[in-house]
Amino acid sequence: MGDRGGSRSRDRDTKRKDSRSRSRKKDSRSRSRSNAEARPKRPDDYGVDTMKITDDDAAFILGKGGKTKEKIARVSGAEIELFERDLVLEIRGSKKERRRAKKYAEGVMAQRTGPVTVNEDYDDGDLTMLRVPQEAVGFVTGRAGNFLRTIEEEWGTLMFFVEVESSRSRSKEYEKLAIFGNVKARRGAELKVLSAVETKVPGYFDKIREDVVPRDRGADHGDGSWGTDTMTFQDDELSYALGKQVGRRLQVICWLWLWSCMLCMLMDVCKSRVFAVQHPLLEPPEIKDVAAAASECNAQEFLARVRKIPLANQRSSMEVALNQSGLDEGRISLFLLSCLEVAAKDKAFGNEGKLTGMVCSLCSDGDGRPEEDPTVRQRALAVSLQLWRHNASQFTALRVLQQWCIDETDATSQQLEAIQRMSEDLLANNNWRLLQLFLKAFPRFAPEHADRIDEAIKKMCEEGSFKAAIQVAKCALWPNSRIGRLYQQLQFHQIKTGARSEQGKELASIAACGKDQGRQRLFVKELFKAGKLELASERISAWSLEGLRPTSSQKRKGAKRARNFYRLPAHLMVRTVSLKDEVEEGVSVLQQAQCIGFDTESLQRGQPCLLQVASNKHALLIDLLALQSDSAASVARLFSNPDIVKLSFAGRQDLRQLSTVLGVEAKSVTPFFDLKHLGALYRMNQSDIDFNEALDGLGLSSLAEEVLGKPLNKEMRASDWSRRPLLPAQQQYAAVDAWILLRLWQRLKHFAE
């Protein structure tokens, strides 16, 4: 009775889940149709421009982590792609968007060689020119330009100092700051800069109020409703508005913002106001306290106040506080050295390795040139030796030596004895990373410990740390012949570990083999031992090797290994197509599906050569090397179909590459879901981690294992995808990569809601 009741309950639960999933599917499809209808069309003057750039310019345009390129695209509204191999910048968008993007790119590149010079034609309705007093320029720029970059991120602008062509001589009193973006973004960035200037030059806003406030009035709307208002507070009113520890000030701002939003919704017009208060915008009180301690050069108080800030925000808070302290670069460097001196003497600070490491990293923002003052160099060496006594700060101790370019010539006889003990500690504890830094600073100790360093390098090689061993050998001034033998050992190690690894290291092994048949044969034999028979067979054919066969035990091991991975279901029809009729026939079948998964395979130089698309019953492998333009149009229609859900794993890059092959814009591929993001949400749901931690090490194979119980066999990823016809193992690999996305979607799609 109990069992039958339980089964009926489970049946009811299953029916309810099925009905909910059907309703969600209807909702998602209806939403996708409405999204497609609302999707903006390309402007009539949409086009593509290209810019030929140099290698140095490419690095400058790209910026750290690609942020500069993204910033130019965001501010201009254009789509920008940098082809680093060809050194070409491709700009897509309307005529105005392309013109602005090209102008911004040229301005960014010009900063590399000197000041940017502009003329009267530079303003395209996107420029605000702000005069900044000379004494506030460094403060507004911040260390390494960090303050300007922060404003750019906050307001979505592009900013740099310029020289105006019409005014031949540079003013000694002012520098001109160019702010690019839409009118609201420019005004927000302008007021943020002015608030910073006000802290250095009190009363400056009063002088230029009549120039700033009326500027761009009515520029955002045809009815002239947009503009800037100011409010002047009396001293007693200001203190009340700011409140104790700026709490009431935040309340006032929040209420003003909420009131503005409600008014916009009720009147359906945008008449929000940016209020420029004659008082610098205050940072959180903790940062003001830290900045005050820095201004007074009170290192003890500075560190004590930094410790009260959450660890994740400590470095950025120190950076902001130093920018606000009014200290110049040289004084900041000396102040940070004082902080390290305090940390070295006080166990409470010295045992906090992360804090001392962050302080030292802020010192590293300088130019890294040797300190000329022998007194400062002596202080840095003393700090390093003191920090070494704290186990948590030993890495920072050696970083101090590197930052101030300290060597044994700076040491006294007593300090040389301490350095000697430091070297013995390093060799005794087998800390290879620190040993490398130590020998860079003190190479004279290498001959004294030659035998022990040789033994350490041997241990590193036994543990597989060949790259670290090579670096230590270079620091120990090994002859090139011995270092060359280490490189050979590294290559053989890569060949063996890559063949045995299930982490996708086979490509590195193939590169290490080069054209040497001895290494190639070794790699194939290691593949046999690991049970990777399919890749071994492909390599034998690609390298034209003879006389290599797996043993019967190796065949059994390969069969047993294959059972651990997902295989294609028997009902799935896999076709490889390239001719027009074949492509159109295959695409017409996939057009009937509600959901498709796709992936690409690329050549070693990054060019996509195969597109695999799968539904529940069919997998189409499209040969992009032989695809004709008229066939590409039918594939583009499949990806642009708003009634089909498109799935990929980290597929944004694939979409960008396919846009040049198929002529379909990445933004038009909707509805689209990246299962890497859904997989991260799945991980977050399973354990208490944040999104970035969930993304760490997340691959398609690992996600399949976590969600479905089995990983994917990724060995054929290292095969030669330019060869035709494709091997059956390659076809199976390509098809399963696209098909598995559908299985994962069934388990993860509720996270997409």
C-alpha cells in the first residue's frame, strides 16, 4: 500500500514537472519570437572598415585583458575585431559609428608615442573638452592612469589628455582633457573629474560654473528637457545633508534617484538631473581614513586602517587612498617602503602575507628602475631580511629585492651572513619558486652552493618541474650546453605526460615532437600505453610512421578506456557535407528541431574548418574549407531562426569566427545559451562558491561528468582537422561534442530562467 501510494505521488510530481516544462518551453519560444521582432535592424549605411596597425599598436589597442578594445567598441557603438596575426583592426557599424571608432583607436595609439593632437574637426557630437589645472593633472590621472580608468568604467566613456592644434603653445596653467561618449556619460565623467579637481584646487568649480552648467543643454532630447542643475548648500545645511559618516548623504542621493526614476516612469520622459554639488564626492569613510593616514605618512595607522577593510577590497582601497593622498610617485614609493618596515617589525602585520604582498605589489606599479639613493636601497635590503623571518611574508621579502633591484653590493658583512642563512633555508626547504628569485638577486651564491643547486635541479626534474628547473639553472649561470639538455628533457617529459594526460595536453606533446621521427614514435608508443588508440592511429597516418602496432593488452586497455566516456547513440544520423545540395538538405532537416547544439573545430592558426550542428536525431558536419557562399546562406538562416534554441559551450568566439564565414551577425543568433555559464550556476547550486570559482577549470568534459555521470573523450581534439576525408573517429568526436549539449540542456535549462 505504502509503495503504491509513493509511486502514485511520484507520477503526479512527474506530470506536474512535465506540464511546467511544457509551459516554460512555450513561454521561452514566445519570448524568442518577440525578441526577434524587437531586434533592431542594421542601419542603411552599415559597413566594414579596416585599419592596418603595427604590432606595438595592436598591444596598445587590445589593452590588458582586451579592455581597451571593448571600451572603444562600447563608446563608439561599433563592433571591433582585432586580427593579431594580420595586424588588422576590423570595424563594423554605421558610418558614424565607424568614424568614431577609428578616431578613438587613432587617439589611443597616439598616446603610445606622445601627446594626442586634435583639431576643430575632432568633435563629432561626442566630445567634451575640460580644462584641468596643471596642479591637479597628476591627481586626476592617478597612479598609472588608474583614476581615469575607473571613471571610464563607471560612466562608459573614453578619456585622455590632448593638445589642440589651433593653440600652438601649451598652456602652463591648464591641460585639456578630452571626454568621449554620449552626453549623459560625458557629463557624469566631467563632474567626477571636477569633484577630484576641487579637492586639489578649492573654488575651481565656481570659476568655470558658467561654462560647465549650460553646456549640452537639451542635447539629449528634442524637447530640450535634458540638462544639469546645481544646488548650493550653506555650511549647516551641507553638514546635515552629508550626515554622520556620509550615511545621510547616501540616503539623500538614493531618495533623489528613486524620485527621479518614478517621475520618469510616470511621465514617460527622461528628465533626470545630475546634481553638481560644490563639494567633492566622498568615498566610503574607510578609504578617507586610509587616505588621511597616507597624507600624514603614518605607516602604522595606514596599515591598521587597511586591515579593517574586507580582504577582497584592500588592494583597490589602498590604491584609491594613495591617489587621494596628494603624494607624488617618489613619495608614495618611500611611504610604501615605510609600510613594509612597519610590517617587518610588527608580527601582527608580518604574519599577514597577503597584506604585505599587496603593499609590495603597489610598489611594483612604478617603472622598476634601480633606486639611486644608497640609503633607500639599504632600507629595502633591511626590510627584506626582516620580512624573511615571517614565513607568511618570505615571497614578499624576495619581491622587495627584485623591486628595488638590490644585489650583494648593497649588503654589509652582517647582512651577507643573513643572506647566506637565507640561501641555506631555501635549499633545505626545496622551495624552487623562491630559490629562483633569490638567485636573480644574489647570483654570487650560486658557485658556493653549486652541488646543492645541482641536486635541487635534479629533484625538480624528478618531480616534473622542468620549466622551474630551467629558470633556476639560468639564474645559477649554468652553461648553455647543460641548459640545452634540460630543454631536451622538458620536451621528452611533455611528450610522455601529454600522451598519458586526460586534460587535453596532447597538442603540446605533438608540438614537442616536431619533425623528429624518434620523438614521434615515442609519442605513439606512449599513446598505446595510455589506451588512446584512435589518436595513435591518426598520428601514424599523419606522420607516415611504419611498424607500429598496439599489443593485444593495449587494445583491451583502449576498449576498457572507451567505455568510460560518452558515445553517440545508435539512432543519431551523422553526415559530413560540403556541396550545396547536401548542405541545404541537412539544414532543412535541422530547421524542424526545437533546439540545436553547435561547435567548431579549427586549424592550428585558429581558422574554423568544421562546423558541427546536432539535434536529437541528426548531426550535420559542415566542411567549412569547401563551403560555398550560396550554401553558407542556408546555414546562416538556420542560426538566425528565432524559433530554434541555439546551444554552445563557450561559443561566443565560435560565433564571431562564423560571422565571417556565414555572414550572420553574432547578435542575431537568438535565442542563444552558453552552457558554460549555466554549468557555473549548476556548480554554485551544488556548493557554496561564487561565479568565478565555479568557472575555474570548467570544461565541456568535466561538466558532462558532473551532470551526466560520464566525461567526454577529448583525445581527437589534437588530431589534424585539415585532412580530408575526416577519419571516422574525428566524425564521432565532432558529433558528440554538439549532441552532448542537448543532453546537458535538459538538465540545466531551468538555470536559464
